[in-house]
Amino acid sequence: MLRIGFLVRAVVLTATVLVSESLVAQDKVRSVEEFLFDLPDVRFKAIAPPSHFQKAWALQIRQPLDHAHPDAGSFWQRVYVSLLDVTSPTVLVTEGYGRGNNYASELAQEVGANQVVVEHRYYGESMPDSLDYRYLNIRQATADLHRIRTLLGAYFQSPWLASGISKGGQTTIYYRYFYPDDVVASVPYVAPINLSLEDDRIYSFLNTVGSRKCRSRIEDIQLRILTDYDASLLRLKWHAKGEGLRFDYLTLEEAFEYAVLEYPFSFWQWGADCADIPDANADLEEVLDHFLTVSGMGFFSDEGMEGYASHYYQCAAEFGYYGYETHSFKELLRALPTSHNPSAIFTPNHMDVVYDGGALADSVYHWVEEKGDGFIYINGALDTWSATAMPANPSRDALYFFLEGESHGSARMRNMVDAQRDAVKNSLERWLGSSVTGALAD
């Protein structure tokens, strides 16, 4: 029956997620609301479904902070469930950050599938009362996904797939590593697997991507801004004030220099056009206006640090990340060190975090290389993050796409040519054991 508002079913966290065979049999005729009402540790409300779906619900699922020790405490995790047809496959969307709204993922639309979107622990509303970062690790995060998959799989019994974008795509890969039997296929978009705190594959990419002329013009912009340091900083200071940005985690000078060093990374990540780069000798206002559209100061403000605090912790502890080469700017930088490459990791409150040395990332990388069948990797050839994407491996039953001319925000199935879409369709149907009914079927 339809219930209005949040429905709470209070049970202890030690309750099992197993559903009896009799209940499973009944689920074929029960409504989703009736099924959800009987689940342990779940409260929910009906919401407007996104396009492609018939109905949708916003859930909160109580999760243990430590799945191996449920008595350590718990938190409520935000989840969205969208129904197309109970007999259709289900896409588990593995978010890497917060998710404040429901939406129709590309994979669910392409396949013709139900969808479960899971906000990552320690982001958005999925925050514990006490920010004990000991429990923010990918083992616990993928255990969250596994528990949700087990709970909801009692109703959605057709095959499941997993998919995520960027850090969410990372989560897709790690989830498959820890729980290889939860899904029949995984589709990570623009997903890096970084193998060190400063993965130098990023530098190799930035030094070779695009044309030499374009790369030279990018560096010329950086040199112009830093050469006119005081005038540039004054202009950007007033811009930051107008935007209401605060700079306590980093000084304004540090944030300014980081933003200049970030410029080439962002340029290629988001697919900026080389034709839009102004002449480095143009009026400084024109140069800075262009710079602000590509890199800018917000990412390095207090707001950026607070919004990405959990992300930076994960990078410092397990995921690795990238740094900035400074050899071309050593004489121009005033606030940042030049004896080593500054890191792009900014841990919460400058806390010291012990890196695992890349042990987990290395294990995942080699597992995927040796056993990672049923994957479709979708990357943009221009995207900086393609530097640390999983490389093509012809010995695996997997598809690898580095889409020409596409970047972090545009490397999607919708931008594939027909032959590529056909390859995706054929592989998904083989792994699912049934025909797709979504846009790929057209």
C-alpha cells in the first residue's frame, strides 16, 4: 500500500539482509512500497520519477560504519530507486560524491533498466554524526553497495550492472574487485586508477596531448599571468571577493598559484578549445577572463576544500592523485615550494594521512588485468584522467574506448559512432543473457 512521508522500520543493525523464499515469491506481485516497508533499516518516500522511469523513491538506509563490527555505530545513506519494470535489469549507479537529486543515468536509458543510485558514504546527506575518517575507505564503501545490492536484489531479481562517472567510475571498478559476483557487467566512465600519490603518467599525458603549438600556448598563458603577478593577483582578488570566496585553508597567493598550475589539467579535462586561447601578449583582462573560464580560483577556496574534504582524504589514504610540475615557473612562484612538485591533495584541516603506498590500487589494477571480464571502459582521448585509465587488454572479455575529441564531460555512449554502439550493445546482451530494450536497441 502507498504510504505518505518517510516510513521507518526500526531494527538493529545485526538484522540479516536475507529475505525468506516465501517473501521472494510474493515480491512478484507485491508493490515496491510493500517490499520496501518490510526491509530492515530502511525508510523511504515516493518522489517524482525522472524521464525513462515509471516510479521512484528516495530511500535512507542505515549502514554500519564498520561492516565487520556493526557495534561501532551507524549512519543513514541516501539512495534513489527508480522503477521501469521489475523484470528488467537493474543498474547500480556507484556515485563517488554526494547526490542531491535523482536522475536517469545514461546506462539505464541505453539498456532499458531499473536504477539504484547510491550516494557515497561521507558525502552529502550520507554523513556520520562524528567524522571519524577511519571508516572512510573503499572497502567499507563497497560493502555499503553490496548490502544495498543484497537488500534490493530480493525484489529486482534480473541481472544487475554497475556504472559510475569519474570518481564514481573508480568506485565501480573497486566494487567489482571486492564483490565480483554482484553484477554481470561494469561500465566505468572516465575512471582513473592512480597508482601513487603523484602519478607521473599525468605529466606524460600533459606533455604529449594535442598539438605542440596548443601546449605551447597553454604554457604561455601561465607564464604571462605569473610574470604579471601583482596585477593578476589584484584582479583575481577582486574577482574572488565578488564571488564570495574565502581563503583560510590556503592563502590567496597559494590559491592563485595553484590555479595557474591547474590550468593545463583543467583545459584538457574539460575539453577547452585551443582556438579560444588568447594571445599571451593580449590585454591582461582578456587573458585572465579566459583563465577564469578554464581554471579559476573557486576550486582552491575554502568552499572547494570543504566540499572535497572527504575526496582528498580518500586520495591521501588509498586512491593516490596527481601533482604539478613547476620547472617552467621556478623563478615566478612566490608562495608554493619549488624544491618538489606541489601536490593536488588537500587533506581535511591539513591532517596527516598515512598513504597505503598504492598497495590497494596496485592490487585492483592487477586483478582487473588478470580477471576483469565484463567491463566497458569509456574514456575521452582528450581527458587528462585518461592518463591513468585502465589500458586496453586484448586478453580480457572487455571493451575499451578512448573516444577521439571527447573529454571528461562528453565521453559518453551518446557520442559514440554506430560501430562502437553496436559493440557495446552486443557485449551487454551477451553478458545479460537477454536483449536490451533501451536506446541501444534502436
